[in-house]
Amino acid sequence: MTYADRADAGRRLARRLEAFRDEDTVVLGLPRGGVPVAFEVARALSAPLDVIMVRKLGVPYQPELAMGAIGEDDVRVVDMEVVRCARVSGQELAAVERAERAELRRRVERFRAGRERIPLSGRTALVIDDGVATGSTARVACQVARAQGAAKVVLAVPVGASTAVVSLRRVADEVICLETPTWFVAVGRWYRDFRQTSDDEVADLLRRAALPAPEPAATAMGAADPIMRDDDVEMVVGGVGLAGHLTVPENPVGVVVFAHGSGSSRHSPRNRYVAATLNDAGLGTLLFDLLTPREELDRTHVFDIELLAHRLIEVTRWLTTQPDTAHLPVGYFGASTGAGAALWAAADSGVTVHAIVSRGGRPDLAAQRLGSVHAPTLLIVGAHDEVVLDLNRRARAAMPCDCEIAVVPGATHLFEEPGTLERAAALARDWFVRYLRLTSGSPAE
């Protein structure tokens, strides 16, 4: 089994872990790569999410090779066989441990951001990583969870080396691994997208998991509809394959195509959060990469709004060929430079777009096409994003359509401040529900 990315792996792993829904479970992600996997598991099980803080002790001249690991509460595991074979001296081992303990303290402060560690005493600790190779880090994580009072420790991973999985059964009450390939090689080999997870992404996922569960469906549609389709897709545009993820709830009233900003992708945690909010309100979503990984290396492509808009137009046409979306009215959600592409595409006579939402957008990049945009447009801007706010005000004056600006108090360009992304998602949800439901023939709320 090959996973599209860590979120995909988390969703698949969650299906295997459904039995833990009825236990007093805390989901613990191993930073950094294990947290996106754990986030999906925690969301599926309606369980709290925290990080289990451990650091690998890498061989000095080959840091990817683990000779041990350390964790909170002074837990320490050293693989003396690796130390011996790699000829690591006691001084070298101590130096690596000092550096990793300093990094461990930094990450505790960065990721938890003042939040208390979720107590494990008497509970089931569900330790999640994106995979295990040697198992050193996972071994320490299980020991840390045990030391913190967990009554039961379960390690769950999407993929792992069979030898590591067997050895980890000595420290965990249960080890669940979806795939143990004969030729393992490395964890990243089993993911199509294994790009590094950043500190910011980890902090954002933990912050979102700590928020009360949103209730958009009650506002917009009543009870949330179950998901009918939730698939990775590939669309061929001008001979170029573009990867995406299509989610369609049952009884959808529309579908929203996301155009992300420069330096981002369909894996953006912010866009995924907004998409989940829209899904809960009965809206389908398509998140896709406007550029291939090779094209992203050329920074001129990132700001080629005409190219990005053309891709968006062709993907919109692709939706009309899909049985689940062919009959649905289409909306665009654009962030940063993606908003410029969305507005440019919406002005094209070859597609019909019924509503547009921009978050921290750059409408000035589509200045020459703004006069031809007729879809109702909402421009969401952070109150502290002053330059972009001025650009959006000028764009509103140039647009003949129903166009509104929503200023989110306390927000900067990336909407990283507490509560600001949630406010932006709610504004987008209400705008799309209002205009796409009218188009689909459903009565407006």
C-alpha cells in the first residue's frame, strides 16, 4: 500500500483503530511527521490529541541512523549494538544527547504553547507515527507514555519494518501496523508525498485539535451529511498531471475548488481546515496542486497568474466530467496568489463560477480581469494585514459584482492568531452556502 500523504495514511489508519473510540483514549503524535497522521486519527475517533515528546539520538556522522532516543521525564534508550558498530565514543554520545535534550525542551515550549500536557494516568495512550524503521524513537515514546501513567500503551503506524514491529511488542501492549513490506528500505518510500512537516504545521494541528468541535452543519444545513466520496485524484491539464483530493458529502449543494497561495499545496493545514468546515455544511471540495513539484522549482511559475488560472479553468471543466460533481454549482476559494488566479479564471467565459471567496488574497494580480468578474465575491482580510487590506479595497471598487470585504479582527496575513482561521472558515462557509444553495435550487437559510 502506498499513501498519498500523511493525512491519507491517518485516515486509513483510523479505520483500523475504530475499536478505541469506546476507550478513554488519548492520541499521541510523534513530532513532527507523526502529528498529521495522529490528527486524522484523533478527529476520526473524537479523541484528544497531544504530542509525545521524544528525540532520536543520531550517529554523529550519519544522523539519520538512530543509536537511541530520549524523551520527557528523563527517559533514555540506547542501542549499544549500533553504538559499538558505529564506533561512537562516550563523549560523542553525551554531546549528541545534550544537543537533543535542548531541542526537546524547545519543542515542548513551541508545540504546546503554554497548554498543559494531557494527563495519561489510567487511560489508553495511542502512540502514532508516520512509520517505523529501527523503532528506537517509537520505543522511547511508548516508555514515556508508560512512565506518565498510561494504563495501556498502543503503538499504531501506517507502515514499518517487520523486525522493528516485532521488537516494539516488548514495550507496547499492542502494535498495529497496516503494512510490513518485505523490502522496507525507508518510511518515505511508501508515501507519494513525504515532504518534511514544519514546526508551524505541528503547532497549527495541535491548536486546531484543542478547539471545541465546530458546528457549521447545525447553522447551515441541520445534521451533517455523511461523506460519499473522499479520494485522491489526478487531473491531466495540457499533458501535465495535477494531483488533488476530492471530497463530496452525500446530498451536496455545490463544490468548491481551492487555489492555494505561493509556497503552499493541497496539503496546506489551513486550507484543509476550511475544506472540512465546508464539507460539514454539505459542500464538496477539491484541493489540488496548481503546479507539479518540478514546476515549483521555478519561482516564476508561482506568480504566473495566467498559467495558474488556466489550470484552474481546466480543472473546473474536469469536474463536469465526474458523475459526483457534474451537476453541482462551482465556487472558488483562493488564498494569497491563488485568489488572483481564482478571480482571473472566474472572469473567463469558458467556465461558470457561482461564488468566490478570497482569504488574504492578492486580487491586484488579476487587476486587468476584475471588471469581468460577475460571481458574488467575498474578500476576507486580516485587520493587521494592512497592505493586502488596501489592495482588496481597491479591487472591490473595480469589480461590478456583489462584492464584500470581511475584516477579521486580530488577524495577520496567514491567520495564525487564535480563532482567526476559524472565523475566516465560518465566513467562507456562510458565503458559499448562501450563493451555491440558491444556484442549486435549495432554499436559502
